[in-house]
Amino acid sequence: MWNKSIKLDIFEDLLFTHKYFIEDIFLKDEISTNITESRSIVFQEINKLFPNLSPEEKLNFLYIMGKAYSRSNSEKIQLIWSGPSVAGLPGRDTEIVFEEYISSAQESIILSIYALSEYAGSLINLLEKKVKQGIYVEIYVNDYASKSGLLDKIIGLDTSRAFVYEYIGAKNETQSLHAKVLTVDNEKSIITSSNLSYNGMDGNLELGVILNSKEKAKEIRLIFNTMIEKKHFKRIK
């Protein structure tokens, strides 16, 4: 049975105070089975807290700590707020954040947008540039006709690198693709309330999240791939 006198924050301190040590020994596969004699402060603390555990059980506990560190290190969430600084959260220009993420792309970009205006022309130009650099760019829109003037230059590029899809799976007249999402290199994503328009990027107060998570990026890609397979999207051109 769990010893209630042992507080969970002890393990949190162990994990984050010695996270580089824990990561290093797992990467190098240098865990000694005789940890009862180890001089490491991590092992000493485990031995003190769990004197009755076998060496194998202590190693299992360390493994759990390592996995927890790996998860905490691989998934990080930040808020992106376009309004004035509040509660210690600084305001950030949505357009600048999008430019930073698109510019950083080395392999692929997924962009889902609802409203798009000429105010976002610099972002479209940047996407065009990334396609010419060999980056895969996928753009998902609700109504292509209203955006064709801006997206035609993307359509005219290398069809093996540039993909523009229109949502055609509406179940009724009011249903639309309203998701505003940017995913870069299947590693990091922005999900926001902001449209790529003047009001969305400069006028309104918008809130979103930045997800540095390969797992969530994979889920986002799966959503759009599945929608394509089920013919809810059609490729333009």
C-alpha cells in the first residue's frame, strides 16, 4: 500500500531537478542493477523512500520517472493572445507568430482557414516561397471561390508540393469548415480563433494555443487525411 507520508511533490522535485541525469542514463543505457550502492542522489532518494523495494522494483520506478520526463518534455502548450498584456501573458501579433512558424518549416505545412483577405497577402507570399523551397504545403478552405484570387498563385505551383483542398462535405447550408489551424513539420501546431484577415490578425482580440507536440500534430494530420479519404474535401486543380 502507498505510504501516505510520501508526498507526490517529492517525485516532482526529483524528476525536474535531476531530469538531465535521468535522461542521460536512459539514453546511454547505463543503469546499474546494483543501485543500492549507487552514490547518485536520485538513487539514494529512492533507496531512502523505498527501502523494502527490490533493486528491480526501484529500477522500474526510475523507468516511470524517465517516461514522465519524456512526456513532459515532448508536449508543451503555450497560449497566444492578441490583446493587451494580462495576468502575466504578453500580447503577441497573430500575423507575426504565423510568419515565424511558416518560416521555420523544413518539411511540411498544414493550414486550415475560414476567412482569408488580402491583408494576409504576406503570409500567402511566404507559403508560395516555401513551396518553391521544396516544402509540402497543404491548405484547407471552406469556400475556394471567395479566396481564389489569393490562392491561385499557390495552385499554379508544383502540384507535387502544393495542395489546396475545398470542403464539400457540408450536411446542411450552414455547416462550414471553421477550423483555424497551422501545423508545421508534423511537430508543432497553432489552433486559434483568428482568421487570416484584418479583423482576425489585427482588429479583434483573439486567443489560441501553441502545441509543441508530435502526437497532437499527428492527430491533426489524421483528421484531414481521413476527411479527404471520406471525400469531404476535394482537391482544387
